[in-house]
Amino acid sequence: MQKLILTLFIACELCYYLLIAQTGIVEHFSSNIFLIAPLPIGGIVGTLLVSYIKIKNKISLFLIIQLAMSFLYPNYNFLTLFILGFAVGSLAPLVINEIKKASIVELGFALSISYVIGTFLFNYDVEQRQIIALLLTSITLISSIFLPKEIEKNNSNSNHSLIIMILWVFLDSSLFESLSRDISVSIWRDGYTLEIALFHIIGVVCALYFKLEKNQKELFIITLFALSYLFYFLREGFILSLIYPFVISYYNVIILQTIVKKDFKTITIYMVFIGWVASGAGLFVAVENLILFVPIVLLGALLRIMTKGYLPKNKEIKYV
């Protein structure tokens, strides 16, 4: 029962971040970077300070704050945006720390649930998402009371550098934010919901159960991002709806498997750069219509990987 509760806890908080913090608030404020700035600023401050806050049940405290701020959705001002960002930012490393208690199956279910719910609710009117915010936070808060204590043994071979993970998140954020604003090829609004949800799940399963070498994973992910950008520029919505959700799920699993091995203070530093700086840079690229320059970054990354000998070795794919 506790494992099911842990799965719901992880899935619901991830959904909250996607549907409320990442898309709902940003769209409500028409992607005005100056208006939404208090949210990421509060997020960075919360992420950095959470390890210094000496309270027994920090998860419940910040979820209560998140719940209180959800009652105000979407009518936030400078202060309330900062407070919400502080709560979400503080929760991010705490949730990552709880993922240490999840087995491969539980992590797979949690991520799959969050991606599927996020996909099916993506087109829900951003002005009407208060009920979603309240429901998701309430489930997460109740679940937090019954979280398991023991930590699962991590057998993953994922140990990727912070730089490569920042690059993945930046590439994802730039394309996601551009796609969500592009009326000519918005895969979530063009009738590809089932395809997107299905390939999110396939991406999670492949990342968890098909074992590749570190260099193979990095080359694989960069190649998939290159294909995603290619089909975006070609306006091939159907093919994009298969490849892009797959790579989102795949690389996020790899990031989680890498981060959960770290101590809590290191997790907070990683989350600042991965969760806020990289995604914020991607949002800036989309808002300022600079996405045409992103392939230059992709090309540089591919060349760097190839010159460092990151070509796959002739090894068989291993199964868990």
C-alpha cells in the first residue's frame, strides 16, 4: 500500500509542475518573462534554502503552502508568485529524495501516470485549472503522510554530467515552449493525444528496462532531439508526436536515475540548474523566437560527443 502511495505522491507533484507551474501560469501571463519572473526566482531561492530549513516534516509544510497558493490560481501577484515558486522549488529536491524509495516498477508507473494525465489535460483551459491544482496538491499532501521509510537499492549505471543534463533540459524546454505556442504544428492540439501518451510510456519503459552504455545513451538522446527539431521545422506533426514524447520520457528517466544517487545538498544544486536555469533559458528562446539557432547548439553537442569517442561500442543490449 505504501508503494502505491509513493507512486501517487510522485505522479501528482510532477503533474502539478507541468500543468500549473510550467504551462498554466506561463500561459495565463502570456509568457511575459518579467511578470512570471518571481516564480523561478522563488523556485531557485526555495531549492537552495530547503536543506537549511530545520523542520521535521518539510514536505507537508511546503505542500500546505502550495495548496494555499492553489486557491489563488491563476490570479497571482509578485508576492504570491514568489511564494508559490518558493514552495514548488523547495519541494523539487524533496520529491527527488523520495524517489530513492521507489523501485523501477514504481518509478515507471509514477512517470507514466504523470505523462498520461499531463497529456490528456494539456488542452484544458489554463484559466480553469484551479480545480486541477487543488486536487493534485490535496492527493500529494495526503500521500505525504504515509510515505515509506526504506530506500530502494539503486542498480542503475546512469552517471551523466550536469552539463549534458542541462543541455537535454534546455533542448526540451526550447522545443516544448515553441510547440505550445505554434498554431501551425501544436501536436497536443492537433489530435495526437493518444500517440503522445503512448510514446511517453514507451520512452519510460525503454529507459528503465533496456540498458545501454553511458556514451550510447547520450548519443541516442541527442540524436532523438535532433530528429525532433528536424520534424518540427518540417511541420511533420504526426512523426513529431511519436519521437518527441519518447525522448522526453527517456531522458527524464536517465536524469532521475543519475540525481537520486547524490546527497541531498547536491540534489538541490542540480535542481537549480536543471529545473530552473535550463528550463528558463528554453522559455526565453521560445518567447524571443530564437529556436532557429538551437540546431547550432545541437550540432555542437553532436560533434563534441563524436570527438570524445562517444560512438556506441559493439555491445549487446542488456535487459534488467
